[in-house]
Amino acid sequence: MRMSADSFVVNSSSMGAPGVDEVRWLAPIRPDDELRLRATVAETRVSKSRPDMGFVRFDFEIFNAGGTRVMTLTTSLMMRRRNTAATTS
């Protein structure tokens, strides 16, 4: 979570998250392992109750230095939408 927060969430229009849908640890990681994070947008939708906000479902994958996928995580983030006045009128 620290990797995703530092590299992405803190500098985005994130408004929080309702929770984590799924986490899978596929292989162990060790202290001093070099890890790489990949985030893929899986789905987006506008909030029905708050048109200035949307939900973005992400599939996160963590890889070790050898390229082995060691963890997957699926979660939705609440994100502030751009130009909501233009899209709601």
C-alpha cells in the first residue's frame, strides 16, 4: 500500500476507498527485495448519489526483481471527476 500511495494515490484526486475487494499473496517477499508495482484500471463508473465523484476499480500487481508476480490486489478508489458541470448539464 505504501508503494501505491507514494507513487500514485497521494498525487491523484483520490477521495478515499470503500475497502479492498481481494488480496492474494502468490510468493513470499523478503527484506531488501526490490519490488515493482503495476496498476491497471479495470472499470470506471460515476457515483449515482454524487456526480462530482466516480469509482475506479484498480487491479494492482507487485513483482519482484526477477519478474515473478508476488501479490495481486483489487480495490476501488473514489476519485473526484473533472469537468462535472459540463457532463451533468
